[in-house]
Amino acid sequence: MNENRGAFPVDRPVEALLRDHNTVRKLADTYANSQNMDVKKQAAAQILQLLETHAKLEESVFYPAVRDVDASMVGHFEQEHQKADDLLESLKGMSMDDPQSEQMLRQLIDMTMHHIQEEEGQFFPKLEQAGMDMTPIGLQMQAFEANLVHAQAQSSQQGARPQ
Ligand SMILES: [Fe+2]
Ligand SMILES: [Fe+2]
């Protein structure tokens, strides 16, 4: 996923978040509808990786930067993230062949669909109306994401088997 993100839209960082949301929706659709176990597992792994990056980006940079637009709504989002992060952390340590992991992943996907719907339907329009200069936030988000993706690539290289 990270490879098909394209350039980060620094002056419109919400677009980067929307792009992630739509990628998660597509992956969740593939996960739910494919009969092929390899395809399902691949989609599941991609969902976990994308959600982890996306959640960290919002928690560390986006939410603090936009909190003043609606502090109670942002606080609510952070609570939802906390629950999803806990599930995600447990899932990372489990095999996708474990029947319990399927149930947990479905729960995580349901929570995520509800959450991104709220962000898009209730928060992003408010943020737009607030008329903030988004470029400084976009630059911070771009830098944070680049570091995160770099760190992930390094740790997956360390875990990779020699060719
Ligand atoms: Fe979020
Ligand atoms: Fe989001």
C-alpha cells in the first residue's frame, strides 16, 4: 500500500487520510469476499500494516494539530483508536490461521469502518470550515510518515529470509 500512495499532498493532508481510508475499505472488501485463503491472508496483513501507520500518523501528528477544531470529537476519536490499537497489537502476535484471529480481525474492521465514517462525515467537513492553513500540518505528517515507512521497511528487511 505504501508503494501506491504516491506523493504526499502536503497542502491537503486530509486527502492522504482519505486515501488510506479508501484503501482500507478496498482491502476489507477483498478480505470479506475472497474465497482464496492466500488472498485473504495477504489482505489481512495489509490491513494491519496500513492501520498501524495510519493510526500512528493521526495520533502523533494530525489529532494534536487539529484538536482545537473540536476537542471533544478528537478525544472521542482517540478513545476509539485506543481500542483498535489494542486489538491490532494482539492480532500482530497471532497467526492468521488461528480461528480467533479471524473474529478479532472482523471486529477491528467493523470498528474501523464506523470510525472512518465518523471522521469523514463529522470531522473533516468541520475542519474544512475552520479554514486552517493545512500546509504546516501536512509537512509534519509527510515527515512523520516517511520516517515510519522507512522504519517499517528496515524492520521487515531484518526479518526477511536471505534470498
Ligand atoms: Fe482515526
Ligand atoms: Fe483516519
